[in-house]
Amino acid sequence: MTAPSPFKDLADHRAAVRAAAAKALGSSDSAQALPALIAVLGDEHSRVRIEAAHSLGKIGDEEAGPALVPLLCDRDTGVRLAAMVALGKIKDRSAVEPLIACLHDRDLQVRIGAIETLAVIGDGRAIGPIRTLLEDRFSDVRESAQRAVAKLSGK
């Protein structure tokens, strides 16, 4: 009996199976998994989108960046954060402007995630927008912004 294929399991009717398949494909570190993972970024279940984003970050191919950017506007906070982590791992500079827009997200974890991802990418365009968060009402956001500005400014 042959083991199920993660590629085949991405089409399973059960979300848990699709999520597990997306996660398994990330462990394969195979560029062949890119198209299949990109295709499930639009899955109806957030867990599948999260695992696909994480896997794309693990594979680390720049080709995944443009597919991950729309997830920055996903209705699910976990999906937005997973996309940020993946974009940071890829260091996709084309995501800088969309990430800057996330600095104004209503969720403080998303704001912090955007700050940290922008700092990892290391693009100086983010310094000014991140500085505006030095006045955020949440101390965690202010502290993250302060660290990011220092890193991006080389201080």
C-alpha cells in the first residue's frame, strides 16, 4: 500500500487533511511544491491558508512573495501573521509597501508583525512609517517600533 501523497491530499474534502498536506509540503523543501501551495492560499479554511503560507516561507522561493501579499488583507489574523512571517523569511522587498499598510491594522499583533517583518526585510522605506508607531497606545507596539527603527537606521 502506498502512502498518501501530500499533493493529492491538498484536494481532500477535509480541511484538516489539506492543512496537514500543506505543512508536509513545506517540510519537503521542494520548489515543485510551490504551485500547489500557492493554489491553496485561497482555501476557505484559515488553517489551510496558514499552513500553506508557513510552508512557502520554509521553501523560501521569491516566486511565492506575490502570492502571499494578498493574505496581508485576509480576514483572519493568523493568516495575516503567517503571511508576514513567510514574507520575512523570503525577504521579499516587493512586499514593503503592503506591509507598511499593515502598520495601521486594528490588531496590535498584526502591527507588531508588520514592524518585525519590515525590520527583517531591511528596506529603509519603512523607517518613517514605523516611526509613527512610536506613539502607539500599546507599549508592545512602541517597543517593537523602537527596535525596528534602530535596526533599520543602523543604530
